[in-house]
Amino acid sequence: MNQVLWIVLFIGHILGDFYFQSSALAREKEVSGKKLVLHCFIYLITMVGVIIPIFSWSLLKVVIGISVLHFMIDGLKFLLTNRFFIRNDKDTPIFLVDQGLHILVLLAAVVYITVSYIEIEYMPGLETLSSSLGLDMKNILSWILILLVMIRPCSVTIKKVLNHYRPTNENQVDEGIPSAGALIGVFERFFILLMLYANQFTAIGFVLTAKSIARYNKISENPQFAEYYLLGTLLSTLLIIVSYFFIF
């Protein structure tokens, strides 16, 4: 049950911090206390929503505690970026530390629930239904989590980390269909995920090769773009591999 629990909590975090937070809200909460409170309220509602299938009053208290700590962490980030005027040059490390602290809070919550022997049960009929259909709840939730991680969280992380390495000439990056690069990255991670699940590790190389063929001319003619492209590909691959072994 503890494995199911932490997966559910992580799903709630990913939904609340990435999917139910628009790009506009993410920007506005950095400069507006009201938008920060709105984000944290949405986060709380999301976390409460995902625990409904395994609801208990004790678990609800834990989720409220997680949401309060989420507000405190984001509030500290708000102070750092406004009172101390930490701007773009520190944006990446602040983002990584911010997400790292949120993950530590979730892990600490699972440990607390475990040592406190908090009773957690599926809602009536859910476990019976999954058993009758031959479904493994942990496996289903694991797939939901990794598919959620694969899209927005990975894309946002890659964008944040690579922001300082973008070629100085924007045309070196932006040529081609707008936003196609992010979509290609999602498909790349999805195919790598399928190869990992099928234990076909050597096939991952073919996926990366196929992606490189489309950019061959720019890679061979522009060393700066080639380095940027290589960093993005390696980071994308690393994120999905680490996520896979962490979740499964």
C-alpha cells in the first residue's frame, strides 16, 4: 500500500504543480502574492482529489500538511525572487531546489504515514473491481505517473536547464515548425519508455539516431547548435530513464 500511496501523492503533485498551473499563472505567482495563494489552493484541491480512492481522515490531515509546506516553499521562493531580486541567472537552480524540496516533503509524508500506522483503504468496491478485472492498481498508477512526468515536467525541466545554453542567434534554434521541438522530445521519451518497459535497451540508440537524422545538416554546420542539441537529447534521455527506474 505504501508504494501505491507515494505514487498517488506524486500524481497529485505533478498535476497540481505542472498541469493545473498554466504558464501564465506560473509567471504571475512569482510577482503576485494573490496568484501564489491561488496556485496553492489549486494544489490543495488537486491533492485532496487524488486521495479520494484511498481516502481517510488521517490521510487528509497529511495532505493538508503537504499543501501547507508547499505554500511555505513557494512562499520562500517568492521572497527570494522579489525581496532579494534573484532573477534569470538563478532561475534554474531555484527551480531545481524548489522541486527537490517538494519531493522531499512527499517522501517524508510517506515515511510519516508508515511509522504512524495510519490506516489506508481503497474506497468500497474499487479493490474488488480491480481484482475481478485482473488489474494491478500499482502498475496502472505507475503508468499514469510516468506518462504525466514524461510530458510537462520533463519539458519544463529541460527548458529551464538549457535556457543558459541556447545559441546566441535565436534563428539557430527556432527554424522549423513552432513548438515542434518540444513535441518531438515528448515522442522521443515515449519511445524510450516503451523500449525500457520491453527491456530492449539497444533499441534506444535507434530512436536517438532517427531524431538526429532530421537535424543532421544543422548539427554538422553549426557547432553551437550541435552542443545545444546534444545537451537537450542527453538530458531528455536521462530524465525518462531515471523516472522509469524510480517509478517502476
